[in-house]
Amino acid sequence: MPSTSDTTPGRGDAGAPARRVSVDPQGPVLVEGPVEIALDDGTVARSDRFMVAVCTCRRSRAYPWCDTSHRRRERAAAPPEEGSPS
């Protein structure tokens, strides 16, 4: 596991500030931006936002960015029928 004293060649700029990443077990990975993501097909997706939500479930229509498609869809409870015993 890399530490703050990691001096492995080719591992980015040692003087650059580290990016903060927050992992939510029920949602996306939040990364302080700007962010570039190298995709499987070789393309690079870039966001200049200050905070980026990266999709981990692959259900997003805006992949690799999260559009909250991972959230379970719940139907509203049906109103009670008139004349039914409570």
C-alpha cells in the first residue's frame, strides 16, 4: 500500500497535492477534482468540477460519472382504499 513517502518512479509528481477520495458503500466514489479517468476503450473522460462522483455500479447513463442510477427505485405506498377496515 502506498504511503506519503512513496518514491516509486513513474508514480506521478511527488510535489503534487494528493487527491482526496471518499468511498460510499451505497453509492459512488467521490473524488476531489479536476479528474481524468482512462476508460477500457482507451478514451479519457475529464471533469473540471471541484468534486466528482465516479460510478462504480456501471448503471449510470453518464458513465463513468454517477447519475444516481444505482439507487433503488421504490414505489410510493398506495393510499388506503375507501371503505376498507383500518
